Amino acid sequence: MGRLFGTDGVRGVANADLTPELAFALGRAGAYVLTDGRDRSRLVVGRDTRRSGEMLEAALTAGILSVGGEVLNVGVLPTPAIAYLTRALGADAGVVISASHNPVEDNGIKFFSAEGYKLPDAVEDRIEALLGEANLPRPTGAGVGIRRSVAEAGEVYLKHLDAELGTDLSGLKIVVDVAHGAAYQVAPKLLRRLGAELTVLNNAPTGVNINVNCGSTHPEGLKEAVRQVEAAVGLAFDGDADRLIAVDERGEVVDGDQIMAILALAQREKGRLKGEGVVATSMSNLGLELALKKHGLRLVRTQVGDRYVLEELLRRGWNLGGEQSGHIINLNHNTTGDGLSTALQLLGVLVEKKVPLSELAAVMPRLPQLLVNVTVSRKDGWRENPGIAAAIREAEECLAGRGRVVVRPSGTEPLMRIMVEGEDAGLLRRLCDDLAAVITRELA
């Protein structure tokens, strides 16, 4: 059996892989490990809008209460809000129930430390090791834990964002796509409070429509809406609002790489960029590396996953990093990727520079980059597979040092991801098709 915790907590199909029984066990073990077994430990618990969220929240909460913990329930809020509130409310830990950008049938459970950071592998391993432990505390009577709703939690988060990043958006025409997800209330509320002339898309969650043909993974509707209303900018969040993808005034996508380039240069101008550059992953476009280099900054790459970006930022003492997907971390403002915070940072630059977003984004010309997902039945052993290794070598030889090939397993879905980057789009398509065919044959 593989490790239960993946790159972003425990994920699976809700009520099949991620069952209420597992959520209960995670609540017990997580509360015990993260609070060193102290009585009346406090854990912030929040979720996104998936129908399965209430079921898993109830089971997780029961597990926490069964070891004597106190649950501060904050309801439906973005993942980064849970990270912030864990610190702001003086809790011992935080838990968010969400599968981010994944399909609605999936869900996940992710823990934050008292400082608002994702857990290191060693702590997750301790939680996993105790899932079947029968000797964890079982207090009775007054020792049983309590659940308390924190109705003001969303406002606490918004006041924090406003205080740190609030910009006068009066007269600025914005279209925002909240993906029927966790930001469906807080994002429009804050943008209107700042004076934006707002058009809101996909803000009627039913429990089963989160991320469906909308949000940061499907910006097509946002692009069209920006053109129709002649907005200055479009903003698209994913289901738990830790990601942001923007759309410029022409209806063109401005992805996470371009946003990082814009923010890095703006922050350096103001002396707010810590260190010598930006941390990104192997999937970030070579154009980001070239744009930063042109301005005397470095790009340091990690393996895919925001936790690895965070680890590298902390190791180097830098503050800005993220992923092409729009999962951007700015440690000046939060301990994890925060889509709404990123949106305010980007809007702040837009208002200050008084130029169109397309002009800001032009600082980073994108090299052609093709991404393909291949559904597989297994991902283990792919690195050692001679057929896949030979296909990757052949693709790299075809690019002759003028591009990159990245093959990796998804951390949350049964997929192998292929990225080929270079100057010739036709060649990239052929190389991607060839690699996909080999991977399908070897791992189907």
C-alpha cells in the first residue's frame, strides 16, 4: 500500500476512497499529533462547496472531538483563508476539506500547522501511522471536545487582505469567475468593497457544479465575458481559491508565470522582493526564466507541487514563487498560495502603472509549450520503464537543446502529465503524441 498523504493532503473519490471512516480517523490522529496530545486543543476547520464536504466535515469533526479537541468551524472559505485564520484565531492547527481544482466527485483533507504551513512529510507520516491506533485518548463527560461556529471568520480574512493589499478600484471594470467554489461570497464582497465595477460569473454553487467548465482551469467563459463587457481584467479562481488565472483586456489568458514576472518586477521596484529571484517548478515556461534574467533576477526550479516551492522559498529566505497554474505564494502576505491575495497584488500593479494588463504581461514572452494529460491505471515504476525512458531521450534529442521535455505523474489524479517546450509548435505536437502513445502502451 502506498503512502496515504500525497502532495496536497489526502485526496480521493469522496465516500469511496476518502470515506467518513477515514475522515474520522484523520480527525483523531491529526488532532492528537498536531497538538502533542494536549487537552482542549483548538483546530480551525473549513471547506469548499462540494456536496461531500458536509459529510466529511461531520466525520472529521467527530474525530477531533473524540480526543477532546475543540473545533472552530468557519464554514465555506478558501483554503488560504483557513491557513491565515489558523494563525489569527490562535489555533493549534487548521484543516481544510477540499480537492481544489479536481472534479466534484473528489475531495480531500489537508492539515496546516499552527503557523499556517502545510505539514512536512515526517508529521504526515506520524498522523498516518496512528490512523488505526486504538489507544488514543477517549475522554468522557466534560472531557469530550466541543464545536464552535465562527461566524465572523470570513470578515476577519477580508479585513486582513484589505489592510495589507487594499487598492482603490473605483471605476475599474472587472469580471470575476469564482468557479462555484469557496470564494463565491468573499471574492465579490471584497472587490466591490474596494470600488470595482464587477461582473460575477459562476457564483451559484449547488454542491455538484464546482469547477465544471469554469474557473481557472476553464477560462473560456471568462475570456468571452471580458470582451463582451469591455472589462480591464478578468480574474478566475479555482474551487478552493488558492489559484488565480487572469485575462487581459483583449480576452487573452495571463497565466501564473506571467503574473509572477509582473509581481517580481513590481516588488523589486519597491524593495519588497526578498532574495535574488523567484522560485517556480519544472513546468514553468522558459520565457519566465528569460524575462527574469533580462532584469537581473534568477529563476530557481523545483519539482511540481506548491509544497516544494514553499520549502525552497523558506530555505533561501525568498518570498515569491509559484506555479504556471496560478498557485502563487507570497510569504509577505500568507503562508500558502492565495488566489484572492494574488488578485489584489496584480490589481495594485495595474492601477499604479496605469497601463493595460496586456502591456504588463508582455514583459514575459511565452515560448510555445504543449501540455498533454494521459490517463493511466498505474504510475509506479514509470521512471524505470525502459520504453518511456527511451521515448523521453528521443524527444530531447529532437529538440537539440532548444527546448525542454518534462514527464511527471499527477500528485492528485490517475494521470501522467507531459510537457514539451520549444520553438516549433508542429514538432512539439508530434513529440507529445509520440510520448503519449508510449506512456499509454506502457502504463495502461
